[in-house]
Amino acid sequence: MKKILLLTILSLVVASIGYCETKPLQLSIKSDKKAYRVGETIKLSMFIKNSSDKDVWTPRSFISYTDNYRSIRSGLKIIVKDREGNSLEFLGGYFKSSEGGLTLKPGETLKAFEINLLDWFNINKADTYSIHILSKTEYSGFTNAISNTIQIDVKEKKDISKEEAIKLGNDYMQRRYGKNFTSEYITKPSHIGETEDKWVIAYDEKEPKTRPSGVALRVNKETGEVQEVPLY
């Protein structure tokens, strides 16, 4: 009777240890920022870490772009939900690959991919979104793995007015050079490529107001960030 009881206890302990065993490969994700404007690129990166004390094999490729068609490795699933908990439709496809992988050393981390989330989901309205990745089948290289969940805020687009751009330009020059400048709104310099940002030219109030002496400033039409740009 004692032997049976002892065996039963040992079986329960072994089963418990097996159930709680840490998976050798861990998934994690992160975005490049926490807040975005509607239509702004949302960079999402996935990382794989070998949390074991042994070498572990992992697939080499997780994302595929072919003839403008995007797909993710079969078995991986990106989940994006809005504030109400509604899942957004995934716009990509899935692929299986038999190509060789690589070996992760103990403690080593691999950046599996970086994508623009807008290529894969219609995130076209202001809201708060939660994101995580699941791995359910052997085709992904992992079984029943789940990443951390991150949250991003997407805000309405903001288009800075000409007056705001001029004020931002004056404030920037005052901070940068410690003296007063006068800014005027201008059209995009001819040598600059396609852009919807605002442009101003700043003149030192104590110097003659001539175009070559001015400083061209590029004002991001959504964030208000100011950048000096050569006039020619």
C-alpha cells in the first residue's frame, strides 16, 4: 500500500514538473513607438529567445514578400484587437517552408522580422489597439507559444496650419541659436522630393532679408517636428 502511495505521489510530481516546464524558445514583440497618427507607419518587430541551457533550432524565415503578396510562416498568427476587443481582419497569407534554419545558443536572441503593421491590417481609424502573436503548429518552429501583448494608441491625423508652422519655425530658431528670427511660409524647395510637410524660411531679424541668408525649415505636418534643410 505504501509503495502504491509513493508511486502515485512520484507520478503526480513528475506530471507537475512536465506541465510547468519552461519552453526553450520564447516569443516577444515590440513596436517602435507607443502612439501614432492614422496612416503613419507602425513598425512591429518579433524576437525569439533561447531561454534554455542548450542549443535550439529555429526557422530562418518568417515573412515572405512575393509579387506584392505578403505572407507569414504557417502556424504563426498576429492578433490585433481594437478597444472593444474586436479582432481586425488579417490581410496577408501563409506559407510553409522546408528551407534550413539556424541554431540559437543558450540565452541568444534572434530578431525574426520587422513589418509595417499597416501592410497586414486595416488600422485606419483612431483607437487603442492590443497586439500579440500566437504560434500553434510545428510549421512555425514552435508549438503553443504566445508572445507578450503590447498596446498602441492611434490618433486622428493632424494637419498643421501655415500660422502654426511659422510659429514652430520661430520657436525652433530661438531655441537653436538664441536670437530672434522671422519666418515666412514658402512652397517646397525645388530640389526636395515629394512631400506634404510644411515649409518655412527663417531670417535673422538683424540681417538683410535676402533669400540666400535664410534658413529653410521643414515642419512635419502632423507632429510639428522641425528640421533644417539646405536651400539648394
